[in-house]
Amino acid sequence: MTVNWQLVVQLPRTTDVAEWTRLTSTVGTVAEFGDQLDTLAAAFASDADAADAVAYMQGANDIVEQGLGGDTTAPAELATYLGDDLATALGKKTPLLMAGNSLTC
């Protein structure tokens, strides 16, 4: 999940969606990311911060799926959705990780 998250937030830097297919097939499991996010959404539905983090990435993943389907507007749309600050986009997963850590403590 963490690798997929990192990959998704960096995809807008690659404006050719044809390259997205290559990148997502060699790093992570982006093809399964939607299912992973659905599982996390169900698991953390009662934790508002974690649920918000999952919803945020589900929105990004929807745009990635459009790009993988050939939508050439996806890179710009994903860049707008994620914003200019890579650290902020990556940091949005923190509540999810904290919620996950509480399950193992």
C-alpha cells in the first residue's frame, strides 16, 4: 500500500499516460490498489482521520485508472487533485498508518 501511494503521488510528474502503464507494472501493485483501498476503507470506517486518508487516495486512484485507460487529461487532473506539495500528499497517509499501528499495539 505504501509503495502504491508513493507511486500514485509521483505519477503527475510523468505527463505521458503511456509511461504510466510501464511505471505501474514495474513498481508496486497499482492494478490492485483500488481493491486494497476498499479493504482499508471497510477496516477503518470508524476512524474518521483514517477514512479521510483512504477517501483521498481513492479519489487519486480513480484518476490514475482513467490515465491507465488512456485518458490523456489524467496527469494534469491528478496534479491538480494532489496539489503542488509532494510531502503533503505523502503525509496524508499518516492517519492511516497510525490507525494500522494501533491494531498491532
